[in-house]
Amino acid sequence: MQLIDIGANLGHDSFDHDRDAVLDRARDAGVVQMVLTGASREGSPKALQLAMEHPGFLFATAGVHPHHAVEYTAECDAEMRALQQHPEVVAVGECGLDYFRDFSPRPAQRRAFEMQLQIAVDTGKPLFLHQRDAHDDFIAMLRNFDGKLGACVVHCFTDEKRALYDYLDADCHIGITGWLCDERRGQHLRELVRDIPAERLMIETDAPYLLPRTVKPQPSHRRNEPMYLAHIVEELARDRGESVEQTAASTTATARAFFGLPQAA
């Protein structure tokens, strides 16, 4: 079984003391490639550096998360464009809108998102998208770029049926995380994942966040890591009425095509 984690924040400082061991455990669990999330001016170059240190295994995105939208200046835009010139950077983002936290003012979020949508237009690279409690503005901004954007994935999808169908109608891909395994918040996803076509579905851990609550035993530190992708794909396969092998193969093929990844060594 070969798995691709399309969203892991391995630049996070919680991995600084054992990052190599985390990568080894991921390999042992069948994870053959990972896309590391770049989500800020500081984090995007770090994701690229890690990808360059592990060619063919790690790749990166480069972007600014809506939480950090206030840092998206003209200088920042130039930095993001420069990062996109590296072949290890396979997508623009993480970018989008987050009205749940509102860590950045909403006008700043919309401006940063629009500028990164333009980078995707100019580079032709896929988009790695974030949306929380901002669906109407988010889908409206995507529609403003209709016909100009390439492939898009709404990462860590946790929303309702209306949002899912809007994204599928807009030709977006969907990333599913361990949120699926949360009996408090993710129960609706167990029904919705059946509606996602296999060629639009990808999987991710969003490590170190969103440790699947159904992992037994739960690690005391509560840190998620890519080895738990194997647990997520088992739960996802069950909910879709598929074999684990089928879900693993289809999500891996979809991720490889979406990001233009080479075959794993």
C-alpha cells in the first residue's frame, strides 16, 4: 500500500527534535511521498528547504495562510513568486479565507487570497486552499477567476453538503483529514465522503494538528504525524464502502496527477 500525504506541516517546531524519526515512521506506514505545507513568509521557505533535503520524497507548497494575511505585502508577494520557481514547490498556498478565527482582518484576507490566486494564474501551478466559515466569499472569489485557474484542492474539508457540491461543481479536488475520525465534529463527513468522485479525492494528516481521535492507543503528546495517514485511509475506505487497497490506490494516483509528482523511488 502506497500513500501520499498532501498536507503535512513538518516545518512545525514540534518536529524539530525528531523529524528524521517521523519520516522513518511515515515510510514504515506506507507513506511514499508528502507535500509539506507552506503557510507563511517564514514557513514557506522552510518547507522548501526540507523538500530539497529529501528529493523525490518530500515536496512543498508556498503561500500565506489567511491567519497571516496581514504580512502579505508587495515584498511578500515577490517572495512567494520566487519560491514558485523551484521545482520542489508543487502548489500555490496554503491560501484562502478563515472567518472562524479572524486572526487577520477580513479585507486583508481577501486581498492576500486574491494576490495568490493571481500567482496561480501566472504560474499555472495548482492551488492548495483553506476555507473555514467563509464559504460564500471564498467560492465567489474562486468564480471571479473562472477559466483562469488550473487544478485546485480544498484542503482539510470539514464543511457541509452545499459547500462540497459547490466545490465539486467548480472542478475542485477535496482533501480529507483525521477530522473524519472525530465523533464530535466529523460525523457528517462519513456520509459526505461517499459523494466525492475518486478522481477528486485526496488524503492528508495536517500534522501536527488533527490527530485522529480513533487512533488507539492515543499518544500522550497528542501530536499528529504522517504515519497516521494509514489510519485515516482505513476509516475513509470503510465510509466509502471500498477496500483499503482501492482507496489507497485511487487517492495516491489522484495526488500524483494533481501535483505532478514523479513515481516514488
